[in-house]
Amino acid sequence: MNSGKGSDITGIILAGGKSSRMGQDKGLKLHNGKPFITHIIRAIEAVTNKIMIITASADYEVFGYPCIPDIIPDQGPVGGIYTGLNHTETTQNLILSCDVPFVTAMVLNNLITEYESDYDVITYKDIPLITLYNKSVMSTFFESIEKKRLSLRKTLSTLKVKSIPIEKSIAPFVKNINTHQQYKEATQWN
């Protein structure tokens, strides 16, 4: 199920958002008859069996992984990432938002193979929510919360980030779905 390398990685799914643009919990929206989060969990399980879901919603308990509420509520993705990094025991952590139902193990393994210890964060260009984070950046995320710098891009700009290009073969698998229109279009991709 996992390679030796995978046992040193935790998969963290951010499912605590308010989903204001979608109007309902994005992680529980259906794609091919299954909740978005089911597809994301399946991709992560191919890489590691250490998975946690950052959410205050009891609805996610059915997926069988620890559900952890934000340590400091209402801080957006910055708060969710801080919570995940605070609870992980691994140095490397794949952090994904709950609105990327097309993600695959290939996408995650590609990030992992790009790992270089000189970098704090390995991410796809312009896709900040399918990312490999080093646990050491937890203090930077806490500082962002303290300073009310809740833009994920602004927080990332303070870190050493390796941004990898999105190859054509990967592009369909890194799309996120934030709005009803994107959801409608996504159902037509199949």
C-alpha cells in the first residue's frame, strides 16, 4: 500500500472551510456518485496511510480518519494548515483542500519526487492547495495568524517555495471546484 518513503509522509485534508461560494460543504459534494473527499482519500492512501481531516464537522467522521477542528477557528486555509502541521508527526506533509476531487496518486507522487530539503514547500505553480509542506513551517503559519496575514499566497511568499510546472498530463487532475459553475462544468469532464 505504501512505499517506505510514504510512511514518512502524512496526508492532511482541509475540510473546514465555510464554502461560501459553493453554499454547501465542498468536501461532501458528489463526483461520480461519491463525495469529493472520498476521491481525495483514495489518492492519498496510495501514498501513505497516515491521514487526517481538518474539520469541525462530525459529517467527516464516517471516512474513518481522525477529524481535527482548527486550533484557532475562522483563519481560512492558513489556520487549517497550521492545525494540520501542529498535529502531524511527520516532517513531510501533503496538504490538500477538499475541493480537488480529480487528484490522483500520480499527482501526489510527482510532488514527492520533487522534494528537496532546501525548500520549505513544494507546490504546483498557482495551485497552493495540493502541496508538500515541511513541518518546520508551522511557526510561520502561526505568525501569519497572529499578524492577521490570512492570505495563503502571502504566507507562502515568506517561505522558500519550489514551484513546479503543471504538465499537460497533470492539468486535469489539479483542478479545484469552488463554485456551482465549476461544479457543473466538472460533471461534464467525465
